[in-house]
Amino acid sequence: AVAAGDYEKQLALSGSDELGILLRSFNTMTRKIARSRAIAVQSQRMEALQKNYLESVLEQLTSGVLTIDASGLIKSSNAAACSIFDIESSAFTELNITDVMRDHPMMASFFDAVQSHLSQAGEWQEELVLFVQGGKKILRVRGTTLLSQVDELPEQVIVVDDLTELIQAQKESAWSEMARRLAHEIKN
């Protein structure tokens, strides 16, 4: 039964001789294995739930989020990142920065900024102008180093916000205010 994976199986004790000691040790061992296995299963469930939760949160963000390791491998991204850069989601899936730049040369200024910070620890921020098919985009790019796992390359999480519409709205508001003041002065 134990060989088949049933660690709940307990053998009947037969006394206090060597066989009884062996049976008690066997029962103790199977209980410990069953407990350890239950803890491992619970831990895997919790990890899966946390991963699903994090993926759900990332997919609802309007900011683009990418994780990139020190070698330039894009480990993950969300849908907003693809939308901001106007490229298909497969372009950000387990590919190196150089491969993405080859297929999407307009991404060069973004990746140049990111690469200059990949080997550094800590937080950074830059504003970039990116020329895409739809025109010019103004981006705020922020990054920070993730705590690395054992034997893994350090990773950066990169958050990208598209400021184009915000800046355009500010310009329109400023022009509107200037026109209002000019009209007021002409009226006077």
C-alpha cells in the first residue's frame, strides 16, 4: 500500500521486541511522509492561487509591465505592454531583447534605456519618446531590481506608462486658457 502511495496505512503493532520497534518506526515514518506530502500539496495549491491572482491583477493594469533578466531575456509581460507598443503578445514571450528589436526596430530606444539599467541594482526612471505606427508616444519607464532566486540571473520589473494623451490634454488645456485670456484682453 505504501509503495502505491497510500501513506495512511498503519501496521498493527505486535509487541516490544525488534519487530515491534520496526513496526512503530515504520508507522511513524509513513505518518511523517503523509504529513510532508499534504504540506507540499497545500504549498503547491497556494503557489498556483497566488500566481493566478498576480496574473489577474497584471492583466487589469493599464500600465505595461515586463520582467527582463540581466541577459536581456523577456520573462513575462502583460497585455497593456503589448497595447502600448502596438505589437502582438508573442513578441514579449520568452524572447531576447535583441530578437524583439530585430522584428520591431521602433523599440530600440526603449530597449536601449532598459539595457543601460539591467546590470544595476535599485530603482530607475526615464521618459522616452517612441515612434510607432500610430505616431509619436511619450512613455514614462520605471524599473526596479527583483530579488533574485538562487542560481538565477537578476531580473528587473519594468513598468511603462503611456503619457501621450495626458500631455496632449495638458497642451490643449493650456491653449484653451491662452485663447480665453486673449479673448478677454481683446474684449477689454
